[in-house]
Amino acid sequence: MEKMEPGEMIRRLTGFIRREGRFDSVAIENLRKMPGGASREIWSFECAMERGGETSRRAMVLRRDPGAHNISSNRRHEFMVIRAAFEERIPVPEVFWVSEDPAVLGSAFFIMERIDGETLARRLLRDDTYARAREVMPAQLAEILAKIHRIDPVKHKLDFLEEPGDNAALTEVRRYQENFRVLALEPHPAFELAFRWLLKRVPKMARKTLVHGDYRIGNVVFGPEGVRSILDWELAHLGDPMEDVGWMCVRAWRFGNDQKPVGGLGSREDFFHAYEKASGTAVDPEAARFWEVFGNLRWGIITIGQARTHIDGFLKSVELASIGRRTAETELELLNLIE
Amino acid sequence: MQDRPTSVELLEAAADFVDRELVPATEGARQFQARVVANVMRIVAREIKMEDPLVRSEVKALARLLGHDAPHLHSLDDLRAAAAGMGEELTAKIRAGEADDGGWRGEVLAVVRQSVEDKLRIANPRYLESDIAIRNAAKPQKEI
């Protein structure tokens, strides 16, 4: 996709917002690209909007599909999921406008409120500034997750969400088996053993709900006081809510703080208990364990995929290449969990 | 043969430069990338030092596990190919359920764990050390 001149992008964005918001005039300031990774583009800006003599200003973020990328997800779907969460009073940005018309900015995009704060796990776990946040966030994250799992897909017209079939767990294991077979360039017996372990313990889905799909530290905006916003809803789908619970327990998100299995912040017991209290449902420890093992396996396969992105030449990056040597960390954790 | 410095010495010199001169002189994403570069150089240095004995012992262990005679191989390429080939053979047996339970499962777990630990000796020895420490701390105390 051709790069647009910043002036041109501002011009088109201004016109788009003026039309969509039915404003008399719009001014965009400080449009800047944020580090966002290869699979999406994130731009930040301040927007002044005037209608009938009254002006309002909001800090905003624009998420746009880049040119070629090997994860496909739909900006309009993500927009609708975040809007549903916002309407259910979950801490997420307010979403404003979405467009699938490539004539506007070259590819599909949506615009939402910008919520300022920190996202880096390393800072959360080490800086004194976040001592209070560390204490409160496990329970906050459990409560927010319980709310996410109560979002009614019918009420919010999220009919584009794929049905998981009779067994969400089996669907996900098969999906990642297929991904693994396509991506791996060498044998990984530790992963093979983990797949066998999972296939023999597929849990029955106690509930079918909206699942965030990437709920973890790294996708949470926080401040010294705690959680401010949940980000990155592009992997939301219908399934077993325990999938999100298990993903929170994946070792990679402990960022070295291995004594505290849930995001390097707290114990599984405390997290499950807070989730149970907030959701009014029980967390089956065996189901949670299945999804924790699955989550580690899924992350391991993602690390293989990220290295492939460099190896295959889609995006040459020493960082992506080096991630291929981290797959062994997840293999070790899987052996620890299934032995 | 090549003159001194050795490949390992060259990599360690380059990594030291990155850590001492580039990391402190950069910020944010670029500093992060500089750290990644130094780390990658140190991984390669460890691999040059350690790969040969590790893949040799992996080939022996896999052969024993799979009931083959230990192959007599010399070149690193041949050793790697043998490890990969037997890895595929082990994969097929695991997929067929042969390691699901029973006595052989224990042997498979031990060999697979050893090969994963060997990968970490090269890729991230500190991760391995801390994992061993955590697992040792969690073990129940043995009665004397």
C-alpha cells in the first residue's frame, strides 16, 4: 500500500470526521504514528470539533489495516465489540467512527478515544509508582473479565462472531494443531506431548460467552491507581470463558516474576476467587488448568509464527528472528505442567 | 584455519560494544532493539561453543529411546540431520499415542526435557537456572 503524505492523511481524516460527525469544522493536531507492530497501524491525534458555535476536543486514536499482513481481522467487527463493551460499562475507549471504504484512508479503519497511561509489564512489575496498581489489578482484571463474559452477543448484534460448535476447546486445539503443522520448520516433541495431553482432557464448556481472546498484561492500559482500559479486541470470539482465564496464567506474561503465576501479580487461587465472586459462576480448576496448558502451547506456536515472519522475509527484524529462540522457554513450561 | 580472535571472541567483543556504547546511548524502541542485538550475539557465541557436544548427546539419547544403534557421525551437519530425523520419528510415535502412558512415557519425557534444556543452555541459560531453582524450591523436603 502506498504511503500517504501526512498532509494528505490529515486532509482526508478531517473531511471524514466532519462528514461522519456532521460538524461545521474539524481541526486535527499532532497526528503521529505510534509503535503498534506489523499487523496494524495506530495513529494518535487531538481533534477539535465545532458545531453550531460549540467546540469540543478529544484525544483520539485511529486503528488502520496496513498493507499486507498475515493476520486477518475485521476493523468493523472490532469496533462493534469495543462498542458493546463500552455500553456495558467495561473500561474501554469510547469508539466514534468506522470505515471500510478504502477511498478514505487506503484501508479499513476506526477511530476511538485515546486513554493515556502505561502498558508495559516491565514497568508495572518493577516501578514503585505502580506498587498500589500491582495490589489492586488482579482483582480488577478478574472483575472486568467477568463483565466481558456477560456481554450479550445477541443484544449487541455481534452476529458476525463465529460459533464454536459443540466443543470450543476441541475447536481451538484443532486450530492450533493446524497452525503448528504449517509453521514449524523442525520437530517439537514437547508440543506433541502437550497436544496429546490436551486432547485427552477436553473439558465440557460450562458456558458459551464472548471471549476477549488476548486478555493479558500488555493489552491493559493502567496507571498508578490500577486498570484504565482494556485494549486489542481483534481476537474476540465466542467460546469458553475459561480460555481467557487460562490465558492470564500463561508463564510468558509473568515477565520473570514466576512466584506469581497470574501476570506476575498474584496467585491463581486469588484470581479465580475474584472471578467467581464477580461472575457468580464457579471456576473448575481442571478446566482452568486445561486452558492454561493450552494457552502456553498457543503462545509457543505464536513464537514460531513470529520467527517465520522474519525467516520468510515478510518483515525482516532481529527482534522477530530472536523470538524463535524463545520457543524453548514455553516448551519447558509445558513439560513442567504436563509431567 | 582462521587467525585469532576466534569467532566467539569476535562476537563477545561486538556484544560488549553494543551493551557498553549503544544501549546507554539510545532510548525506547531503539534501545530495546540494541539489547536484542547483544543478546543474539551472545546466543550465537554460546551455540558455537556448545552445540557440538549437545547435539552429539541428543543423537545418542534419541537413538537409545527409539531403539536404534547409536550412529557414528562426525560432521555437525550430519549430527543435526540425525537429530531432526529422529525427532520426526519420535513425533510420529507420540502422535500415535505411544507415549500417552506406560513405562516408555517416562523415558520420552526425560529425553525431551533434556533436549529442551539443551536449547535453553544456548538460548537463555538464566531462564533455565531460575526454572530449576523454582522447581527445586517447590519439591517436598526428603526425609533423612
